[in-house]
Amino acid sequence: MNNIFITGIGTGVGKTVASACVAEALGAQYWKPVQAGFEDGTDTETVRELTSPQVTVHDELYRLAMPASPHLAARAEGIVVQEERILERARQLQQPGRPLVIEGAGGLMVPLNGDYFFLDLARALGAKVIVVAQNYLGSINHSLLTAMALRNAGVPVAGWIFSGADHSNEADVVEWSGYPLISHIPAAGRLNPEFVALHAGLMQPRLLELLSR
């Protein structure tokens, strides 16, 4: 499968904007299989609004009302998030020569059900992972734990996208993790399609280089 999986070192670190930029840079498809919480809109709607028509945005497979971990949100609705349903839908979405950018929720160890985590899903998808990080107190620890989990699981990693304010620790995280830098997406004064197109263009050469390895 021609899959790219976008994860973060935690919640609210810029995964959705990074996903929009990656999808725009590659002229790719975008898919968030599980959305938990949609009262204030969904990540799928955000990516649809921020990208050009060259990006195909697919609807979620699971759309859960509670803004919580997917396993808790699904439990509240009396359903179970099923790995095989997600994998089957991913197979249906494959297009030759066109990547599918898949956005997770939270970080790698967020559970989808009682014993299945986003790390397991990324591995089962055969995806190359892009990790999104922000600079905050504790972010070095969260970044390196994420890198360690990916390495221990044998999941291929394309590299890091840092988001938000400048990171005094970007170079250190890149060196200590052993995973390369793809790009830095600054905080947006105004988040709109023009912002996404600009940063998609800036990251495109490096992104294509790292994904081809």
C-alpha cells in the first residue's frame, strides 16, 4: 500500500495542518479513519477547506460524538472500532501512484479499542510515518518516546515535521531520534489555503526525497 501515516507526539500539536500540507505537496488523498468529537467541526472538514481540488478528501469510517479516546467514544455509542474494517477501507482507497495520507488521533499509544493502538494500525497499514511535534515543556521526552516506540515496532519513519513557534530543541530531537527533518510549519497568522499551499511547496522537495528512500 502507498500509505503515509501522520501521527503526533501528543494531542493538539498540529497534525491536521501538517496533514493538509503533506497532502497538498503530494497531490494526495487524505483520510482520517476515526474522528472522536465533532461539535466544533472535524479534521476532515478542516483539510477539505484548506486544500486545493487536487487533494481528494475522504469521509471518516468512524465518526464518534464524544471528544475522547476512540475506544471510550466508541464504547459510549455501543460499538467497537474494528481493525479489519479500517484496513479494508484503506485497500479500497488505494490509487496507483497516488499516496493516501492517513491522520491518526492523538499519539501512537492512543487506543482504538481495548487492545489495539494507533501504533498497531500504522504497522498494519504498511505506512511510512511522519511525526508532528511542537515545542513545549516535556516535548523532548514525548518526541523521543514516540521515536523509540516506532523503532521498536519496526515501523518505517519518513521524518519529523515541527509546528508552531520556533523550536530550540529541533536539532537535538532530530539527532537523538535518528529521524530526519522534513519541515517546520510556523504558527499561522491566518490559517487558509494560501498558507497551506505555501508550506506545501516549501516542504515538497525534501518530502519527496525522504519518501523515496
